[in-house]
Amino acid sequence: MINEYQEYAISKFLKRYDYNAVLEILEECGVISGDLYFLTMSCAYSINFNFDKSLECILKVSEKNLNKEGISNIKSNLENLKNGHPEEILSELIENIKIQIINKEYIDFLGRLYRVKESLLKYIFVTTKEGATKDVNMNSYSLSKKNILYLLKKKYNIYNSNLMHGINNYVNRYLKKDNKLEKAIKILNNQRLENLMHLRNDSPIGHGFKGVSKEEIEEIYANPLDVMQDLVKTCELLNLEIKTDKYDNINEFIIHMLGRKENYY
């Protein structure tokens, strides 16, 4: 049985999206199966981008709870993540950025930001290049750095080993003027994001060993969460629908389940 102090601890860990800590408390209470346990475990996997394991856990949750408001689309969400759907992948990445800001994991935040910017530029390239199709799998070889650099060189005479610079050159040279696309590129290349990229490059996940502080980030973005809003706006300009409340919705449902003992097992 989970007592009120353990419920309070779980609620605090959920605010930090620390699902492994929640699992430890559940296991200490003897809750090692059931909807509450497997839903939490699913989040622990998916927040680390292990969507295969996350889906395995969700399939162990009862249909009764999976049909509840707030988590009714979680199964299809995980299937789409496995299949590399752009909207789901980018939503996951951007929500992950929010989580890292909240948890003050600033170096990881910069690394994830770099990944999102790179992914958006890749998406722009594969959806505008010669022979482009509307169906994009973010996990496919077509979006690999090796393939895109090869195409930039072979088809567009762009010789640049830096993927982002190469795609920006492609956009400037070959794409027709498009108001929404121009606005998207402008956001991705704005000076504030570039300054954050410089911080990333000097950090251990880039090319250096310099630490990153909250103050340094706030000198660039007064509110670091505004970074997330810029990325969401970029996606909207690219006709991508982004959702950044997946884990908040699940957390609310987990809190609700805590008061219902029949869902423990």
C-alpha cells in the first residue's frame, strides 16, 4: 500500500519527470505490476527514446485505462515514434528540451537543441529536394548525415562537411522564395539560437570542456522556455503539428491512479 508520504514523494518526482525514482518507490511498496507500474515504466523508457520497450509496457496496461482521457492516444503515439513520424519525433524532442530546462540539465538541453535544429534542417531538405515525397521517416537512411551530404555534393555541388551549413547553402541557392519557409529558416538561424550553439560547441557534448550555467543561457534567452516556443513556431511554419504536453497529461493520470488502489496490481 502506498501511504500519503510516498504519494507526495511520487508527485514531486513526477514534476521532474523522474520516472525511475517513481518506479523505485512503487517497487518498495510492492507494486511491481499492474497499470500504474507499467504506465510509469513506459514513460521511463520513452523519455529516453526507447520506444520499443515503452510500447511493450503500454501493451500491458488495461484497455479500460488506455481509453481514458489524457492517455487515449499513447499507444498510437508510440507506434508513430517507432516508425519515425516527423510530428511525433519532433514533439518528443521539443518536450524533452522543456524537461531538461525544468531539471536544470543545461548541457543536455544544448545537446538536444542542436539535435532539433539539425532534424528540422534535414526535414526541410528531404521535403524540398528534387524527387521529394510527402512521406518522411525520420529514422530512414534518407535523413542520415551521410546521405544528405552525398546528395548536396552530387546533385547540388555543395561541398561542405558541416551538415547544417550545407543545407543552409542549399536553401539559399536552390529553393524558390516561400514566405513560410523563409520565416522558419530565419528562426532556426537567428542570433540567439546561434549563440546557444556556440555554448554547446564549447561544452563537453560539443568540442570543449566548458560548463554551462543558467545565467549564461538567460543572457541569451531571458526565459529559456522561449527556446521551445521558437521551435514550435518553426514547426508550425513547416505545417508540422507539435504537442508538448504528453508527459504532463500522463503525470496527471498517474496522480489520479494513485488514489485508486484497484489499479495498482
